Amino acid sequence: MEKSELVKIIRTNLEDGKLSCARAHAIAREHNVKLRQIGQACDEEKIKIIGCQLGCF
């Protein structure tokens, strides 16, 4: 999947400009991409991940 397409998907799932960790996991499963790709796209686009299940964010 191209980065621009992934960013578009991420942006449609934002709540108050942020992406929940649970939603990031769901996007990864639904679109067969690695969670790391979602994290990198969020970092590059300055999108904050909230509610991390591991307490990392």
C-alpha cells in the first residue's frame, strides 16, 4: 500500500486529530499492513497516537 493511501485511511479514522492505538491495530488488520508502517506514517504526519495498549504513547 502506498503511503499516501495509508495516510488517507489514517486521517479518516482520527478522533480530535488523534489516532487511538486500538484503531491503529484495526487499520493494520483490515488493510494488511504492518503496525510499524502506521506508526511511521503517523510520525511523519505529526499525528499523535493515544490510548496505547502498551503505555508507550
